Amino acid sequence: MASSISGLCSSSSSTLIRKPHLAPPPPKPHLAETLKPPFSGKSRHILTYAVARDAPVEKKGGLERDPKALWERYTEWLYQHKELGLYLDVSRMGFTDEFVKEMEPRFMKAFKAMEDLEKGAISNPDEGRMVGHYWLRNPKLSPNSFLRLQIENTLEAICAFSQDIIAAKIKPPSSPDGRFTQILSVGIGGSALGPQFVAEALAPDNPPLKIRFIDNTDPAGIDHQIAQLGPELASTLVIVISKSGGTPETRNGLLEVQKAFREAGLNFAKQGVAITQENSLLDNTARIEGWLARFPMFDWVGGRTSEMSAVGLLAAALQGIDIKEMLAGASLMDEATRTPVVKNNPAALLALCWYWASGGVGSKDMVVLPYKDSLLLFSRYLQQLVMESLGKEFDLDGNRVNQGLTVYGNKGSTDQHAYIQQLREGVHNFFATFIEVLRDRPPGHDWELEPGVTCGDYLFGMLQGTRSALYANGRESVTVTVQEVNPRSVGALIALYERAVGIYASLVNVNAYHQPGVEAGKKAAGEVLALQKRVLAVLNEASCKDPVEPLSIEEVADRCHAPEDIEMIYKIIAHMAANDRAIIAEGDCGSPRSVKVFLGECNVDALYA
Ligand SMILES: O=P(O)(O)OC[C@H]1O[C@](O)(CO)[C@@H](O)[C@@H]1O
């Protein structure tokens, strides 16, 4: 009996899109494989680390146990940025003076590379691009006046537009309120993660416009966001963000939102804003369709470092966040992280710790634990910033290095009830980064829930306790402390990690500013969709015969001239069948060889297309 295979096959996955012949050759052994684990958990031990591609060097190192000596180490290495009220404590990393000395020449090279980058060098050689996110917060540093004016004019335009939206000088055409109340931000990767992080960290409880995001091509997720807006779609400002202007997930999100507008009888163009590079597909669409506004993204700003461009600033300003304070915080941090003295440069100190902990080859993961709910998305934001920048197959000289630094984490103390057990006692494959916020609550709101102790004291205790407990078991950590979460400190944190990534990339000699691996995935996804079209054509042809000719998966693959893609063809058929795509299957999906498929109806036009 003929039956839809949707039920049987609904668990099949279409995520394994790499074709067998696309598989890369097995990697050659690299430095990571030649290294011993840096820490044994004992107080003194031999540490082996590597300096980029040089031979591994034997070094003594270890975690200080004596409380007095540890206090000495804490005070000796504590970094403080007075104006920002930011501290960096690296005392719970076991690096030695000898290690720091040995790294010195590499840091000098890295500082020079950062200086050249800021002066406008082509620091992204593969893409032939300058790397200018530092100019965004200090336009005077731009290598020429044209770029400086572009930055200044864009900032002015962002401020003016957001003020006009908030003051209802610019109104949505069909909203009963006569003002915009919601933002729907459509974008992915660097075009979403910064705005998401900043919204979570800084948006006031009652912002002038509330924000929600579409950051995927998951139809159910998109439907959910649109359904949650309900009638407020009429007062929603849709910001579509894509540097390239052609990212499929973002395009799909836009098309879905435009459909929702049509169905609600609304004029999308009067509520749509594009942030993209000039003359991109998105830019041209927005211009031709007459969208409400367009803001530029610059060729020389990468997606993952674009939070201080229109990408992050427009949404932030619309939520009532002081974007000039964010820029000021970033600018102050930029200044501090230009210092060519490792000990006085917090970004260099972070890079030093990363190198020490991971042997310069990413052998340990970085677990980021902000003890503050509003910083929940910081680790997710850093995941892209660090991993897309450092996770590279080849170094700048073309050597295969398979570099990277794995980042994960959510927040404390919540995670203490999830995975800290393993961090304390299990596999020793990480180092931690604690983010501490000194101010628990706005002044005047605190109270003691038991004598002498507030709720925030508990949070503080949890952080300190976890830091100590990890250290006691030989687990290293870094602690970044800020006074409070505000636009200035968030700007500073972003700038701190941007520079740390730039410096570290230089230490390990990789291009931090391209992402060739992502392109490979996008290309393979495109190939799957092209294959799906061929499968449909083959099935249609067989289904237009009289009588209908059910085909086995092998036969479909042969007729598609793609026998090597048979598994993918099976997954395509199973996915379409699960989604009411008129595919009929006979047989048992548990044994794919027995399945025969045909279409429920013949599309004669498609036969001659
Ligand atoms: O802004 P775009 O061009 O849509 O790209 C989105 C994201 O896709 C990537 O190119 C690859 O993930 C990121 O670097 C980027 O942030």
C-alpha cells in the first residue's frame, strides 16, 4: 500500500550536507598532537608549549599554592583601567616569567601588526581588505578623510533617524498608535550576535522600542517571531542586516516577513530598513522598493567586529541605549590596548593567557562565565568573534595548522548546577574566564535577605568559590571585573576581546579576518538545493508516465546522474515527504533500499521547463 514516508522518516537529518568527494584530505599531524597536556593538576610540573610553528619548548611552570606568594602574584599582575573601572586578574594562570620573556619578540611583532592594521594596511590579505573596526570609535584614526567622513556621517544619520523614530516624527503608516513600538531585526552571525548581546545587556526594562530577532532560516522560528508580534506588526520597524546582502538565511527571513506584511495588508517598504554594503543585492532591493531608510556597512568592517557600526548602533539607539557611551568605552579600551608593554596591555595579557593555556594550538577550551544575567549572551558573542577569527586551517604562510580556540559558556552561578562538576573534577581540557560585575543592583534597591548578606553577596560568593575550587584542582582561570554593566563597560569589553583576538591571531600567524571555512558550508548547502531540484525533475518525469513509474532511491540517483549522492538523495526525499511536498513512498523507511517513490501529481509544465 502506498504511504507517505513522512512519519517514518521524520527523524532523518538534512544537516550532513558534505558530499563524500568534498571531504578534505586527512590532516597532517600538527603541533597539538606533539604536545603533552600542560597541566597535571599537581602543584609543580613540567609544561610543554609551542611558540607558533617552532619546535615545542620545554618550560617549567605551575600553579602557585602558597597563599602569600599567590597574593603577591595577584597584586603584581593585576591590571587596572582606572577610567573604565575595569580590572583583569591573570594570577590564576600558571605562566612563568621565563614564558613571558620568551613570548616577548612575538608580542612585538603582534603589536606592530596591529599598528599597521590601524594605519590601513591590507590586514586581510585573502580578501584584499583593510580592517578598520577601530576607526569606528575614533574616526580621526581613519587612514583618509573620505573614510572618516563616512563614519561620522553614518553616526549622525543613525542618531537623527533613531531620534525621529522614538519621537514619532517618522511614523508607521497603518499603526493605531501612530508610532513604532517594535524592532524586528533580521540577520545572522555578525549581523545578529552583537545586537542580541547588547540588547540583552543594556536595553532598559521599558525601551522606546522592544527588539526581537530572526537569525535563522527555520520557518517555525520565523513564524513564532511574527506570531508574537501579532497586530503590532503594523508598528514594527524591520531592520534587515547583511554585510554581503546575499546571505540566504537573511534573504529567506526577509521574504517571510514581507509575506506576513502582505497578508496583513501592510506596506513593508514604509517600515523596512536595510543595513548593508552599497550596491549589494539587499541595498539594490531596498533602493528600488523605496524602503524607509538604508545605512551603510563598510567593506573594511567584518561582520563579527561590526557591533560599533550601524549593525549594532542603530538597534541600540532605538532601544534608548547611549551609543556614544558605548563608543567612548571602546575607544578608551582601544587606547589602553595599543600599549606595547604586555603587562600594561589587557588585550595582550588575555592573548598571553590563551597562548599559555592552550599551548598556542588551541589544546584547551575557553569557558566564559559571566556572573550577571544581563551578560548571558557575551559567551555566544565571543564564540563567533574568537572561533570564526582563529579557527583556521592554514596560517599566513600557507602551512596547515588547524588553529583555533574553542569558546563556550552561559552564566554563573546557573552553570554551577549544570557542568561545573565536570570542570572541577572531570576531563581537564579548558581554562575559565570569569566576568565579575561589582555593582549588584542600582543604588538604593539592595536589602539583606539574611543578617549581613544580600542576594548579590551570594552571587559574589559563588563566583569566588568556583574560582577557588577550580584553582585548587589545578584548573586555571582569568577574571575580568567591571564596576557595572553599562554602555561604557560593554563597549570596553567588546573592544578588549576584539584586540585580544587580533593580537593572538598574530601570535599564531593566522588571518583573523576571513572565514573560508564558512564559504565551503554555504557552497555545499547550495549544491544540496540544486540536487533537490534535479530529484524533483526526475520524479516528476516518472510520475507523468502512464502508468506512474515509482522509482527506487538507486534509480532516482542514476537518473540524476549522481550515484555518489545517493544518501543525500534519500535524505532530500525524506525531508520533502515530511513536509507535505506531494511525495508518495512505498516500502519501509527503516530499510531505504526497499523504498519506491513517486509524486502525487504530475506537473506537465515542469516537464518542458
Ligand atoms: O552579514 P552577512 O554578509 O549576511 O554575513 C553574516 C555572517 O556570515 C558570515 O560571513 C559567515 O558566517 C559571518 O562572518 C557573517 O557575520
